[in-house]
Amino acid sequence: MESNLFDETEGRILIVDDDEINRGLLSIIFSEFYSIDEAENGKEGIDKIEADPDRYSAILLDAMMPVMDGLEVLRRMGQSGLQDTIPVFLITAESSDEVTHKAYELGVMDVILKPVVPYLVLKRVNSVVELFRARKRLSSRVRVQESELLKRAQRIAELNRGMITALAAAIEFRDGESGEHVSRIHDITEIILRNTELGKGLSDEEIMNISLAAVMHDVGKIAIPDYILSKPGKLTPEEYDIMKTHTIKGAQLLETIPELHGSDVYCYAYDIARHHHERWDGRGYPDGLEGDAISIWAQVVSLADVYDALSCKRVYKDAFPRDRVIEMICNGECGTFNPKLLKCFFEVEGKLSLLYDNG
């Protein structure tokens, strides 16, 4: 049995559903871990949210309701910026792509289909709530100590590194990884920039900041549903479209952390989170950038991510042997990369291979 991690003031969920049975079922699932408020329609729900937004750790929202439906509630919350502080989960029997895509466009964190599986819905909601709570605690702590932190630059740097590491570790945990992936991405990025001409003109501090920013490349996966993130087989085109949104979601999430904006890491982290799936030939996403329009640090992290993915076992595949990894990158089987980047990569690939057991 999971322990109760949420107290009366920080662990309250609002269930918005016109069906009393559905509200009762969700209340039973979550009542051990949260205090529960209920609303019978979207209008009643948005009134409660706007009256005291700090009251809620999460909103469980039905799609189809009288008076005001769930999508309209999402629009209202988006206009007020409330989705930056309260995660919303659409729990619905409506499984159409139109509803799902519209919900994600409006900022919902996850779409959970009825009938719900108690353990899965609890896990999916708790993982996101915990991330939001950690960010809220950090923001509060920084505000209290603001005057002191402004005088002590080293403490600010340490706080930013701790926040970045915590967020990245949260994503790795949810993605079924141990945290070693982001550690290797950091190391690969640093090795390439410190040991090849790609790092020419960058100071030691800039390379350190870029390498630290690299661990945040997949932070947007917090917004990807578990059934897609952990799917053992090939994604459908619709699922792949949702997966691709982690680039935009990651950049948006970083934008919502004001303490990061004053950090030297922020500009690199934002760019890398959004553009690490762009490709040299313009066939990447989300912006279709081409050639040197892609920053060199986003290019390096892009190749590092591919190299690590090929070299390690994942839920959907086994690790490839080192010679096969090199062959696939050379042949463009995993996308087109800057020829200069590839040249520099192969100059240090021997050192990179030491990061892996199969090196």
C-alpha cells in the first residue's frame, strides 16, 4: 500500500463530472491520498478553481458535461494561466482523436479513458502532481531567500543545478529509466564540445552550462501519456504525433519556471528541449529548421540522443552492437546530421564508447 504523501492543504483534488457514479469511483480511488472536492459540471468546476486556485493539486475533468464541457473549462483555465500551476487530466469515455488532440492543444497534461484502471490512473496523476509540487516548493523557497541568493551567485548556480537534475530525474523515472540516460547525454555533450573544434570559441563555463542544459532535453515527456511513453511496440502515426509534442511541451515547461530565466543555463535548455529533434536536412521537428539554423548545441545533443538510444536497451528494442550503431549513424538511418558534426563525433567516438558496457 502506498503511503499518504499529501496533507490536507497540499493534497486536494477537484473531480468535475456530471455523473455521480463516476465522481464516486474517482473519489474512492484518490481519497486515501487526497482530500476531494466535487463539481457536477464545468461551470461549477471553473468557479471553484478560480475562487481558490492554490487549493488544488490536480483537476480530474470529464469531457462531456451540461452547462459547460471539459474543453471549455480548459480554455478558461488557459486564459487565466492556471494550467501553469494546476495539472489537469481529462477523464473521458470519448476516445476520438479530435477530442484528444484538442485537449492537448488546450494544455491538458494527460487524457485517461474510461473505464479507468485504478492503479494506472493513480500512478499517472501522482507522478505529475509530484513534479508540480516539487516545482512549487522550489519556487517558494527561492522567493523567501531571494535577497540572500542575489548576493551569493554560487548558491544560485547550485540551486539551478539541483532543480535541473531533479526535473530530469523525474522524467527518467516516469520513462522507466534509471537516470543514466541523462547522465550520459551530459557526458557525451561535454566530451564532444571539449575535445573537438565544435567547442571552439566556447568558454569552459559555456560548455558546462550547455552540458547541464542537455539533461533537460526530454523534460517535455512529463506531458506524454504513459501508454505512449512506455509502449513496447511501434507507435501509431497518431501516437507518434503526440510523442513529438514533447519538444514544444518541454520548452513551455521551462518557460514556466521563473527561477530558471535568470540562469545562464536557461537559453541553452530551452533551445535544446525544443530543437533536439531537428535535422540538418530540414526534415526534423517541431519547426523544420535546416542546416545552421539549428544551434550547434542542439545539434550535438540530437546526435548524442541518437547514439545513446541506439547503444542502450529500451522498452521497444535491444541495444545494438557498437559497429552497427556507427553504421546506422553513418548511413543516415537515424536522420541526417551536419557533416562537420559527424566528423567531430567520430574523432571522439572511442572515448564515448567507454560510457557503455557494450563499448
